[in-house]
Amino acid sequence: MRIVRARWSLRLPSPIAVLGGPVIRTLKDGAAYAQSIGERVNRNAWQSAVRKMIAAAEGDGDLEAVRDQIMLALMLDGKMDFRRSG
């Protein structure tokens, strides 16, 4: 059995701004936001984002794919702040 130490402090390739909310810079920020959105986290786009965040934190995922999936989920929610995102 392999024990994996998750690295939630990993930075995304560019920050993602939430409309009227925080700027997501790290996997930890993304996970905290996902936990804060209530039932919306059960939508397919957010479930995919959560899976990608976990994989990246455990060293088996792509941070660019995480960023892209979070951005997609935010766009579908109408919460992507394009003006403040990097």
C-alpha cells in the first residue's frame, strides 16, 4: 500500500477569480471554494474539478487541467470573473 502525502498548496498555472468572491490560486483554494458552494458541487463539472484537484494534490494530475475544469465549472455557474482572472 502506497501512502500519498497530498500537496494542496500547489499553485495553479494562473489565478482564477470568482465573480463576487475569492481568487483561486492553489488546489487548497479550489477545494475550499468547492466545499463552500453547497449542492452545486454535485454538478458534473464540479465533480470533475474535484476529482482533478485530488489527483493533482496526490501527484497524479495536471494543474492546467485542474485550472481549465474549475474555469468551466465557474462559467457554467455564471461565476467566472474574466476581468480579474489571470
